[in-house]
Amino acid sequence: MKNVRLWLVLVAIIGINVFSLRAEAKGWSWGVGYHNPPGATIGVNFMHLWSNWAFETGIGYIGVGESWNRDGEREATSFTVAGDVNMKYLFDGRTFRPYLQGGFGAALSTATNGSVGAGTSLSHPFAGAGLFIFGRKFYFYASYLFVNENALQFGIGF
């Protein structure tokens, strides 16, 4: 669990340093969200906004699991992360901008039980609707996914 926290902190630090240079990365922002990417407890997302369209990709933490045998010995440990790629259409507005989104979710899972194994999937399409509230230096968002993944998402971006 300690390694997972360290990994999340490193991803956040890298994201902050890369996207703090917004003058050179015009139109790009980064954010932290709950259930964004879909399936993740918490994630880091990178979004490019131009006119009414936005492209977003992200990676997030799903969990760590352990399984035990009858003798109380650990048999396997697994670590799972989620990712996504999606497009958003933002309706006109200045501060409040409703949007529609659609994309694909992905998952990467590793497991150790004497040997290391890994698996991936890119098969979780989703769609949803939400609302951005834009400020001068940051924004808030909330949305609801209603295709294949019923979930409330919310977060803050910079």
C-alpha cells in the first residue's frame, strides 16, 4: 500500500511540473478527479480544450488486492490501474458549460504469485453528461456516466 501512495504522489508531481508550463502548453490542463477515469477511485487527467471540443486522457488508481491460502500464507498480490481516452463536446457558455462525453476505458492489472503476470483491456465504452464551472485559474466539473458504467464523476482542474 505504501508503494501505491508513492506512485500516486510521483504521478501528481510529474503532472504538476509538466502542466505548470501552461504558456507553452496552451489549451492543455490537468486535473484530479473522483471516478475519473471511469472505474478508478481517484485519477489524474490531462485535457486539451479547443473551441467546443475537448480531448481527455487519464490514469487512476483502482486498488491493491491480496489472496491468502488455507494456511494463512499470502498466495498472490495484485495491483490495478485504470485509464481512459475520451472526447467531450462543450455547449456554449462562459462560466457554466454543460457537456456530453464519450470514450473508452482501459485497465492494467498485475499479479504476483511466485511469478509475475499482467493483463490489459480496452473494452469499456462509456458516455455521459456533465457540467464545467470555469474560473480564471481553475475549473470544477461534475458528470454522470450512463453507458456500461453508471458512476458519478467530479473533480478540479488547473
